Amino acid sequence: MRVLGLESSCDETGAAVVDGEGRVLSDVVQSQVAVHAPYGGVVPELAARDHLRNIGPVVREALARAGTRLEELDGVAVTNRPGLVGALLVGVQAAKGMAWAANKPLVGVDHLMGHVLSVFVRRGEGDATPPRFPFVCLLVSGGHTAIYRVNAARPEAIVELGATRDDAAGEAFDKVAKLLCLGYPGGPVVDRLAGTGDPTRVKLSPPMASRASLEMSFSGIKTQVARLVAERAGRRDGAWVADVCASFQAAVTGVLARKVIEAAMREGVEDVVLGGGVAANAELRRRVRELGAARGLRVLVPPLASCTDNAAMIAYAGAVRLSQGERDGWDLVATSRTALDRKTRKGRGAR
Ligand code: KG4
Ligand code: ZN
């Protein structure tokens, strides 16, 4: 089976061709960072317009690199939730048009399913060993932060064990970077600068860190950084900024790592999986591996290109849906909500 996947939920336009085993035949990502950087964050209207400009060339490139044509594929998969609705609409409508023109099956993919299953995507070098079900997954991105028990590769078989009550961890990285005037997106810059700072010099405490609960919160620590920055006005040097980055990163990754390992122990699973843009963070990867090894758990971390937004994970999650006999029609919609969170589930009576 070979599937074309499209991704346009936020600020990356992606197209990829993946086979049924998750082998990547092509994976093209056109980033919009330069478009949004002057505004310090993603501007939804500009994102939608840029997807519209880029989706055609990105798809053409993905097919060319895979050495195939639409007519030779087995289906088209597209992110249809969650995300910026105007941005999602571009990918969804392009996918509908292609599926209709080439008479191929169409499947919508929940972006978070893509992140959860990204560990199964096979890129070659640096691939993680595929986990065994059930496993526990920490999904940490710019829009979501949650810990799931994954019983099988279907939304109904995924149980949310804990989630952030306010900001996503990636959002906190981005806001702290903005406060420190480090540009957008902030995660990779904070990651780099934290490596040169001392995490013990600036005191920051992450909320809900010591609770037995698997719930999380990251807005309080951002406010602490805002206060420090205000107090320090005019006396901010490079070394101080690096120390704040190191403290912030240690606090956030410490909570995330402890909670996902705690979740795995409580659930009695052997495998722990990371997914989402913040899973590219070097300190988070190191801490989860270290704590997991101490508890005898297998920690499986996808390569960086599978953590940040990409269409290969969408194509793979779509291939899984197609192999389960699922199909979507012209009525496929775009929505800002995931099917995986507790509130959405309750609303649909699915749990
Ligand atoms: O999964 P993703 O690419 O997009 C969403 O679905 O949100 O995640 C993007 C987020 C951004 O907040 C970005 O700052 C963060 O992931 N990120 C990182 C790193 N690389 C990306 N955060 C911390 N350390 C990194 N190395
Ligand atoms: Zn994402």
C-alpha cells in the first residue's frame, strides 16, 4: 500500500508518500517560519494563504521524489483536525480534489494520531524500535500536551491519562522565548541556549510538579519568567538569558519526564513513546531515557524529523485507517478539536 499524506494544520505545509509498513518514500515540508516570525507567532490568515500558495508545489515535489503518480497510489490522507480551521481547509479541499480526480479513497487524520503513531514511521537511520501495544505516549507540541495510554492504533483505543490544564508545553517555550526576545519559534532556541546556561542560578518552580496527579500546567512558569524579566529590565545579559533558559527547560522537562514515567508504571506497560515538536528537545529526550532506564522501561523516541510537524506521520496514520477499511467522503470537515481529548470524547459519548 502507498498513501499520499497532506498536512496543513498550522505553519508547515507538508506532503509525503509512505507505504503500509511506514517506510517513507518522500517527505516534503515547506515551513512558514519566515512568514510569521515578524509577528512573533502564527497569524492564522497568513498561514491559510501560504498553504494555498504552497500546497500544489509541495504535493508535486512529494510525488516526484517518491517516483510515483497520484494514479498509482492507494489513497489520500489529510489532517482534518485539530488546527487552525482556515489552514486545515486548504489541505482538506486539496485532498478531496485529488482523491476525486484520481478516484482514490480519502481518509481524514487527527493530527494528534499522527504524532502518537510517528514512532512507527520508518526513515532509515535513527529510527526508534517500534513499540508494542499497549504503550504510554507523552505528546508534547505547540498546541497540545497530554499523556495517553495507547491500546491500539485507533482513536477509541486511546485513553487520556493526564493533560495540561492551561498552556501546552511548546506554547510555554515559545512565550518564554518571546519574553527573552529570542524570536519565533522559541523551542529550538531555548533548547540551544539552555545548553550553555546554569539551571541552578535562577529559581523557577513548575506548577503541579509535586502532585501525584498526571495533570500538568505551564502558564504559571511563564508568568514567573515574565516577572523576572520585568525585575531585570535593562540588566539582561547573554549569560543571564542562558541561565533562565536552562532553569525553565529543566523545570518543564523534569515535570514531563517524571509524569510520563509515573504513568507508565501505574499502567503497567513496558514501552514509553514520545511525540510532538517538544519531543525534539534534547533535555527532555535525555531525562525520559534516564528515568525510564532506571525503572526498566523501554523509551522509544522518534527522530527529530518525525517529532516536529510533518506529512509522513499523517500518511502513515492514514494508511493505518485505510487498512482498517475506513474511508471518508465529501462530507469530511475541518475542525479545531481533536477526537482524543476527554471533553470531546464525553461530548460524543465515546468513553
Ligand atoms: O508538533 P509541532 O511541530 O506543531 C504542533 O503540532 O504544535 O510542535 C511545535 C512546537 C513549538 O512550540 C516549538 O517551539 C516546539 O514544538 N519545539 C521545541 C523544540 N523544537 C520544537 N520545543 C523545545 N525544544 C525543541 N528542540
Ligand atoms: Zn503537531
